[in-house]
Amino acid sequence: MRRRQLLLTVTFGLIWALLFSVACLPTSSATPNGEEIQQIQTAVETRQITAMPSPSATTTLTLAISEVKTPVVPTETPSPLPTSTAEPGQIPTPPGTSAEEQVLWLYETNNGCQLPCWWGIVPGETDWQTARAFLRRFDQDIYRNDLPSGEIFFAVDVPLPTEVFSENRTELGILVANDVVQGMQAAVSIGDTPPGFLELYTLSTFLTAYGQPSEVWLSTYHKPFENDSLPFDMLLFYPQQGIMALFNDNAILDSSLVKGCPQQDPVRVVSLWSSALGWTFDKVKNDSSAYNVDYLRLEDTTDWDTTTFYETFKNPDNTTCIETEAELWR
């Protein structure tokens, strides 16, 4: 079985062409009112992030991190469908004096909302003009591609702080129809995430927040490559919430078994959409190069089912890995 390395640059828009009809939301301003800005500013605390040591120097980035607390949800029950914390037509302005500071704050807090809301943009609800006004603080020249179906794909170039991410930029892909955001895809962790960051997207926290996935899919190889790389990918699919999340690990080959431990790193990529669209696993997977590998169901490749997986990996102290027969991946 052949696959390609995960493409962290998200390029799903050219093939997200789905025929559907949606109601157009009224255009409104993306600028929060004075009271909202004051509430955000009074919640800000200063946080020092020290860069990874290098032979030449050590750099420090000062970030303004707001005390937006992670919603408390029952352990056994998934959260309700998320909504933005802003008033209709408004997206809260992130604190920080630079784009990189604001982006890191958004990754750390998701602007106070839960997936499939991304940074305050809610698929099926947020009109594109509102989303565009918010995103232009990061990219003044947002790429646009008009699709034959009448939908429009936008690619936003987002700056990243290299103290947390191994790249200095990433791409946020957005699908729009009738001036309403319908779907998004974003890279979350890029490279080795330093401890204490992107904790919203660790596997145990993710499962606690969003509950048991409807489907779990795996992809790997039957043996390592020459550099001892043995990619192990896992997709969690939540059709009723409009979420698909990619976790991955560098697995090991133990006799005839491939062992992957996806709890070791945060989410790599998320695809988000309005659940009203009814998108299937195949559609979301096939419409994005980020998932351009062959996947098999968890139940068909291991002794586990989705319930066993959920009960095992929602525990933050779990050290169990997933084992699958190497012969399945030839």
C-alpha cells in the first residue's frame, strides 16, 4: 500500500465542489463593540515563551494570553454543537500587539468557542464578509478561487510563532457558498509541539470535549522506511458535529505488529463543516490532500471498536498503544 507524507499546507478547496443550497446570512461588521474589547483586555495576562535553544542564541517571545477557560463538559457526554461567543455578525478581536501573538492566542483558546467553530468563525452561520474582515489582520491578499459549482475557495496565509511551530506560516482553507462559510480546514500542530501548548487538541482533551467519534480510521505501513520512519495516521470522524481530526505518530514494528501511540502529539489537521450538509467520511477524506493516503476502519485492523478506543484514550494517563498486523498494510 502506498501513501504520501502528510501535507501540512492545506489545499482542499479546489476539489470541495458540492451542489447544495444554503440561506444567505446578512453581512455585518467584524469589529466588536467597546464593551467586548474591554472585557477581553481586562482578562489578559502576560506569558513568556522561551524559544528552543540554538547554537547561536536564545530568543524570547512575549505573548498576551487571555484567561479564556476550557469549557467543563461531562466525561461521558459530548459537548453540544458549538457557537461563537460573539454577538451575531461579530468575531472577538484577539489580544496581542503582533499577528504571531494573536495567532498563538487563537490556537490556545480558539477565541472562546468549540469546534466546528474556528477562531469565532462558525460554518453554516458566519457570513464571509465578517470572516474576511477578521482574517485580513493576518492576510491582506486572501487567495480566491471560484469553483464550477458556484462555491468559492479562499486560502488565508497565517503567520506562526516559530517558538511553538516548526514553520513560520500555514494556510487556512475556507469554502464559501452564497456568502456563508460552509467548511474550513486548518493545520493545528506543526512539528514537535513544546510542552504546555495546544492542550485543547491533545487526544484525551479532544475526546472529553467532543465525545466518542462515530468512526475511527487508521493508516500505516508494513515496515519502516530507510530512515526508520513508520507513519501511523488516525482519523476521528464526527459527522453530527461537522468535525474530522487527524492524529499521527511515528510507529514501531514489533515482530509482526505495527504499534502506534497517537496520544503523544496534538491534532495535526482539522476539517470543519456545517453538519447540515451531511458530508460523509469519504467526501471529507477525498476532498483534501491532507488525507491522501489509504485508510481502513479501526474495527477491521485491530481488536478494538470505537467504544474501547474512546474509553481507553480519553484517559490522559493512558500509555496503551494501538496494535495492528503489519501484513494488513502491504
